[in-house]
Amino acid sequence: MYVTEIFINGLIQGSLYALIAIGFTMIYGILRLINFAHGDVIMIGAFINIGLLKMSVPWPIAIACVLVLGAFIGFVIDKVAFYPMRDAPQVTGFIASLALSLLIQNLGILLFTAQPKNFSLPDFFRENIIVGGVKVTFLSIIIIFSSIILLALLLLFVHKTKMGVAMRATAENMRVARLMGIKVNTVIMVAFMIGSALAAYAGMLWGGRYGQVDPLMGFLPGLKAFVAAVIGGVGSIAGAAIGGYLLGFSEILFVGLLPGRMSGYRDAFVFGLLILILLFMPNGILGKSEEQRA
Amino acid sequence: MSQLILDVAHVDVSIGKTHILKNISFSVHKGEVVALIGANGAGKTTTLETIMSYNKVQKGSITYQKDESDTKIDITHIPTEKVVSHGISLCPEGRQVFASLSVAENIRIGSYLRRNRSEVEEDLEYVHHLFPILHERQHQKAGSLSGGEQMMLAVARALMSRPTLLLLDEPSLGLAPLFVERIFSMLEQIHKDGTSILLVEQNAAKALDIADRAYVLEIGRIAMSGSGTQLKNNSEVQKAYLGVV
């Protein structure tokens, strides 16, 4: 029973990291840009959902709205912050993303104050279902399955659609992708939209799981998801998912297995493990070395 | 002479502070194979990339006319994907296939801009007929192919946009002599099937063999031009590019 519980919690935590890590990895894969503002989309997604539920929008529609608005935010972020500096050196984009992150966070504080807000999903999300002798909330089931469905859809998209293949081609060689007639700016825009939609959705789930949200809530999950993307092999979508689940599982496992007084050092143990992985696989689990890419 | 497809007129290109192309003029007519030969750093690749709108043209113009019934268009300052959509395709230096994509995906992506599916299927059959090995290896990752096979794949990919004018940048580079022979006979076949070709080569002997006309590029200027045979028999060309003492 205890094992099942750990397994389910690991799945939940991993799903959230995986959803967020996808956005990092897609953007890095194409632009070699570490987009620090990505974590803040989590927060935006959570606050959008609060607004929607206040307007008593039914929850399936609210989920759809969060995905669509999340995509729209990705579109705006690309157009406002990154598109104008497409030809600038990578470090410029990185600094822009830091600035954007601060801007979004402070705008959030200005609008909603820094006080954590209650995030209450409709009651039946909290109802328990018994799985393998363990009580699991309906929300947990939703987190686990919707994440798997979204990840599967995304993999189908990048392997089976024209735009998806164009995206992989652009990630591998942007110059040659243009020779195929691919509008790389459109591809980049789509990558931002997909990544942000998933992050906003993860934000909504995150809020639901922890019950409260605040304007700075995106920072830590964003950072950890970035680490998950690196572990999985940055640039690889399947890698980001694997990294996310690995990170989620190891967090839960360390809390579950360490003696109580050590569990405060959870992150130290988790990151120690990740450093070990990177020592043996410097490009991450599914990553390719830059030489191989060329 | 037949209809003019590509007309490069007095083009100047600088990249950064380096003035690379200086008052370059040349043309390609329908049904021709035109070769640009020259040493390393003469500006051959830059010329092709300028046609594809990779580089900003400071002076001069590049015009293109797909067919006699089509209007002439100025392609000097239009984006790369527009150049491709008008019917010019570049097979880049060093092949540059998408290594992480399958062979089939690489071929398909060449037809990215095309809407007419039955035409795309026709062309797919055509490139499979030209390069049967690619059909056999369609599920393999392109990165796992040999250099020669990757070259074939790069040509096949470039053909999938059904170009009127195919630009090739050093197709023989780094290939075993046997493959060089095969690639050049493929090019002759492609040319026979109706595609005009602008070929950049360091292997001047091979290039002049198949070229109707050729231009010699020297440090960013057109130094000489003439028919393939004329240049082949020119003593300066022989000394500088054909290794005849």
C-alpha cells in the first residue's frame, strides 16, 4: 500500500514536471534559448483558472480555456520578447527571458498582491477513489492521465504532422530548414504556443494539488522542470518527459525513504542524484552531443 | 538562346565588413547546366546563398522567370521560403541532411510548400526511381547513411520541391570517386528530365564536362566565362583549375 502511494505520488509530481519541461526543451531545441520566463507561465495558468472558476465556467471548458489562453500567452511572449531579437546572440535572449520573468512576476504582485490566494477546484475533484487499496483523489487521476494523453498527443504531433516534422527539422538545422521553404518564425511561434499551453495547464493542476497560488509560485517548479529537461537531454521531447518523471519520482522517493529529520534535505539528495546522472551521461538521457547534431 | 530563368546583375554582397561578391553578373537559361568554378574562398557558396536570400544584396538585382508565360520577378530581397516557392531549390554544401529524421521524412520535407498531393506522390516515385537505395532505406535515420547516400538524399530532398532551377553546392565534396561518377550521371539525368542546373564545384574537370556554360569566379569577381568546352581548353583555366602543367 505504501509503495502504491509513493508510486502514485511520484507519477503526479513527475507529470507536472514533465508538462513544464516540454516547453523548455522545445524552445531550447530550436533557439538554443533558456527561457526563464517559462516558469511564470505556470503562475499565469493558475491565475487564469482562478478567474475562470470565479466566473463559474464549467471545469472541462475551463481546462480548454487554460490551454488556449496559455497558447496565446506563448504567442505574445514570443512576439514581444524574443521575435525582435531573433538574430541577436544567444545570451541576449537569455537576459531578455530573465527580464520578462521579473516583469511577469512583478506584474502579478501588482495585480494580485504577493499574498497566496486560495485555489479551490470544484468539490468533486477532492473526492476519493480507491486504487490498489489506496485513496486517490479525482484530481490526481486527472493529473496523471491528462498528462499522459497530452504527452502522447505531442509525440504524435512532432512525428506524424507536417508542422511537427518541420519543427524537428528546424531544431536540427534552422538554415537548411529555411531551404525547404519552412517559415522558421512560424515554427518557433508554434513551439512557444505549445510549450506555454502545457505550462499553463500544469499551473492549473499545480494550484489544484497544493491549494494555493501566488505570483512567485512559478519560479521553483520552473527551475526544477528546467533541470528535468537537462537530465532528459535538452532538445528531446521524450527526454523532457522522462526527466520530468525521474525528477518527480526521486523527490517523492527521497521524502518517503529518508528518515524524517533528513527529508528537509530532499532537494539536496535529488540534485545529487541528478548530478550523478549527468556525470555519466553529460548530454542527458536522450540528448545528442552538439557534434552529432551538426 | 532559350528563355532566361535566372539573371544575376551587378550584385555586390558584403558579410560583416568583408566585401565578398563584387559586381557579379551571370545568367542561367532554360534547360542549361551552368557551372561556377573557382578556388576556395572565391565566393561560390556565397553566390548560391545570395540567390536563396541568405545574404543581403547591397547593390544589383537578381531576377527570375519560371516560364515564358510567367512574369519576371525580382527575387533580390524576398525571404528564402518565397524563393523556394517560386521554384529554386538549393542542395547545400556538405549535404546537410536532417540526421535525426528518417530518410522518408527528409524526402517528404522537401515538398513542404506543396499542396498538390498527387504531384508530390509523382515526384516521390521519381526520386525513388532515381535513387532506389533511398526507398530501401526509407525507415533508417538519415544520419546512419553513408556520405554518398546522404548526397543522394540531399539531391532527392531538393528535387521534391519540383524546382525549375536546381542549385548544387559542391556535390562531389568528400565523396569517393565512384560516387562522384554516380552523382554526376544522376545530375545529367535530372537535367535531361527538364530541370535547369546551376552547379558550384571545385572539381572543375567534372563540372566543365557536364556544363553547357561556365563562369570562373576569382576573389569575388567573374574572371572568365564561356562554354564548358571553351573553358576546358583555355590554358589559364587548365593551369589554375584542371591541374594541367
